Amino acid sequence: MPDVRAAIIPVTPFQQNCTLLWCEKTKKAAVVDPGGDLDRIREAIRQSGVTVEKIILTHGHIDHAGGAAELREELGIPVEGPHEADRFLLDRLAEQGRNYGFEARPVTPDRWLNEGDTVTVGDLTLDVLHCPGHSPGSVVLVSKDQRFALVGDVLFQGSVGRVDLPGGDGKALIRSIKDKLLPLGDDIAFICGHGPMSTIGQERQSNPFLQGEGLL
Ligand SMILES: [Zn+2]
Ligand SMILES: [Zn+2]
């Protein structure tokens, strides 16, 4: 069974958790959500001694996708994800950057992801869940073997993704979490786009957005 490792690299003024995820057996890695601050990402790659074989995007917001085009060009590797419903966000990364005062380039992924697809990193296989709500094309990546997930901005420790940005939908977000994430099992640990890690069980029990009907 592949042994999964991760290094979290906070990037951009939004302190987004860019994640270098790798398979310890093959030392092959993916950079998940390179929003910016590529110098820090390059340093993490160097320190871990892995070979990056792809970039994975959980969704199209600038703090997650803003550095993807440059990193793809530099490393000559493909970009996989998010779901195509976030194309409008990825097309407008340069404008998003101007609004927030940092540079970003638009990016068109080499592969859009759909519910039920799988993404590999070395010998590791991640299942794709399409979880709209925070953005229409948000995806969550789950390793059922390793009991581990990357949830982007869908779910946080004690909170959920904001739904007031273009394409946001509060009801869809809660449905995504309740129908797709909670059934994965309480023992699943997850890295989210901002803030500390958590587990599905901790959020099921104590996240205020998931209690009762929990509709935003
Ligand atoms: Zn976001
Ligand atoms: Zn974010």
C-alpha cells in the first residue's frame, strides 16, 4: 500500500494551504492549489526531494489557482481539475488578481474532473467528488485506502466555505457536505484550503453549519 505524505505551504495574502502531496514509495508528487508565492512552493519541493508529476486544482479561485499557469510552464506538467463549471473563474484569474492586488494568469486545465473520476499521484489513487456550493466546480479528492481527503474550500475546521462569491450556492454547499463528505466516515482526516486540519467526525459532531437542517 502506498504511503502518503503531505507538506502544507501557506500561500498568497489569503494564507491558502497549498499542499505538496506525495507517494513515499515512488517519490512522485502533486502540487495541489498553487495559488501563488511559487518561491515557497519550489523550496518545499526541493526540501522533500520529490518529483512533481502534476498540478491539481480543487477550484478556480485565485488563492488556489493563481500560480498554476506559471508552475505548469516551468515544470512541464499537466493541470488536473477542477470541474469544468469553474471555467469562468479560471478564465478570469488575471482580473481577480488585479482586484486583490497580486499577479495571476488564467489557466485552462489539461483535464477537467468529474464525479467518479480518479486522479493518481505515484501509486496513490484519489477519488473525485464534485462538491458545488462554494464554487460551482469545486472538487474534493479522497484516498479511501489512506483515510485522507483534500477538501479545498468546501469544509473547514468549525466552518464551511463562503457562498457569496460568483456562482456560490449555500444550499448546494450543505448538500455537498452532507451527501458526499459526511458518508465518507468519521475517521477521514482532511486538509482544507485555509486553517488547521480536521476530521469528518469532528465536523459532523461540532461544526455549527452542519447541525439540524443546517441550511445557510
Ligand atoms: Zn475559494
Ligand atoms: Zn481559498
